[in-house]
Amino acid sequence: MAVDKTLFYISIALITIGIVFTFSLTTYVSVLQDVSQFYFFKKQLIAGLLAITLMWLISRMNPEHGFTFLGFLFFGLFLFLMTIMHFLPPTFVTEVGGAKRWIKVPGFSIAPVEFFKVGFVFFLAWSFSRKIQHDAQSLKEELITFLPYVAAFSVVVYLIAIMQNDLGQVIVLGLSLVIMASMAGTSARFFMLAIFSAIAVFVVTIVTSDHRILRIKSWWSTIQDFILSFLPDSLADTLRVKDTIEAYQISNSFYAIKNGGFLGEGLGNGTIKLGYLTEVHTDFVLAGIAEEIGVVGLSLIIGLFFWMVFRIFRIANRLENRMESLFVLGVGLLLSLAFFINSYGITGITPIKGIAVPLLSYGGSSLLAHAIAIGMVLMLSKKVRL
């Protein structure tokens, strides 16, 4: 059977849109960093062309051999790189805010966590298909079966949330783990227990970090007036946070979306990119797009994105091999969860987590990793009739 060409062309379209807006939204950043106005565009263009090439090459591989090889390669190699990067000298790593997240390679940098996510989803699919059965089990038996995964995920939390100070990626991986386990055959009661446990870990991770507490307070200060207006005055006064740093990023994101209206200011005519949001081409790319092409244009891009996700879930549903089906499901979860977390953050529904929008945000590692994951899905799509 043939590869899913529709999924392939949708992915190319989204990558192309991301490259166009990288050029449009980096006007001020180019001046601020004293580089050519084409600097970010050229880097994203090269990454985009490489991503499309890798996606195409991987899609042509034999799924009976290439799929397992790539899965174990990404899991083992990038777990190793995430572990050793904290011991490398500054000449080999890029450090931001005290956290080492990128390994320097001549000409560019690699964020191992982006590629590890693909390997992690493969590992879960490979292991769940062997360890978790659909046979009825007691909650105790399910917990015993799941304990090794808890231990493995604890290592992931340490390497990413603690060592890299990147809670957003842990949330994506944690939710993927719980949903994949549920789809693999765990019971509803186990699913609820896992969700409550994840919330507890999330809360502990926040309250043990002054930086994250400040971020939560800053986010709450932007929405508290609206929420507290529904509560009694005595309770509202108790919950109100005072003397916090204004969350200007969310405020400016709101402004960009409002300023864009239905049809936008026109491609290249946005003002939010002129120093108001220096991360507009990365974490706030959806806000920048909304200002320039409006709600209508953004809705079309979002529709394209979720058409891609729908095609991925459709492939997962039709694959007969349990491991392959779970992996494709996991890739769909990585894409959709990252999108929701980012969009909720820029609209103030949740705190900002620093998660890039797959295929649209500037960043070579994220783009390449997601393209490789989609390439592996395309490889498996040859085994189903769509």
C-alpha cells in the first residue's frame, strides 16, 4: 500500500507556513541581536528543507526493520545525551537561566529533549504492547505492573524538569504516558489514580521552585479579577494576589490577537513583534500569526494542523500491530498536547510553559524531531488502507 500522501503534504504546508512567519516575525529580534534580517529565516529554511527530506526518506523505509531501529536509536541515544550534557564543559553546551538544554554542534545546536520525546513514545509503545494486557486485573496488579514505568518516568522528570528546568516537556510526556497506558488496556480506575498522582507530582514540582511559584502568581494576577468576581468578597480577598510582577507577555499576546481582528493587519504589518514580545517567533507564534492574518487566517492554519493530527489518529486506529498503533497514537498526542499547552498559555487559560508549536514555531530541533516522528508514521501508513 502507498504512503499517506495527504499527511505528507499537510506537514509540508505547515512547515512552509512556519518558515514564512519566521521571516515575518523576526524583524525586531534581528535588529536586537545585530544580525541580518534573513538570519532566522535562513536557519529555519535550512531546517525546514532538511526536515522535509528526512520525513520523505524515513517514509520510504521498510517498516518491518526501520521502525524498530529508529525507535530504539532515538530512545537510547538522546537519553544518553540528556544525561551527559550536564557534565559537559560550557564550550559544548548552551546554558540559559542556569539550565543546560542544548548541545553545541559546529554550525548549530541540538536540544536532545525534542528527539528524546519521539524515542520515549516508542519505548512506551514497545513496552506497553508486551506488559499491559486487556485481561481484567485488580488495581494492585496494575500498580505492580506499572511501577517500573513510574521509576523510569522519575528519571525523566529529574533530567528534564529538574536539570533542564523544563516542566512543560514533562507535562507533555506525562500526559502521553497516562493516555497511552489507558489505550493499551489499563482500567478506568487506574487511569483516574494516575491522573490524580500526576497532579500531585505537578503541584510538588511547582511549590518546590521559587521560579515556578512566581510564574503561577504572575499568571493568576492576569485572570484573578475575572475569576474572583464570581466569588464572595471575603473569599475573593483571601485568594487575591497582590504586588506581583505584571505578566506583560500574556497581556501583549491578548493585544496581538485583539489587534488582528478577523482579517489581520496584513503579512509583515504586525506591531507586537517590534519589541513587545521578543519570543513571538517561538512560544508566541500563534499570537503573532493572529495579528498579521487575523482570526480567519489563524483558524485555517489550526484547521490544517488538526487535519494532520486527525490523519495520524486515523492511521493509529487502522494499524493491526498493537505496538505500531500505540506509537502512532503517541505521536498524535505529542503534537496535539504541545499545541493545546501553547495555545492555552498565550491566551491566559494556563501559565506559559515554553512549549513550541509543532512545525510552526522557530527552532530547528523541534522541527526536525517532529518531522522525523511524522516520517515514522508515514512509514507505518503503508501498512493500512486509508
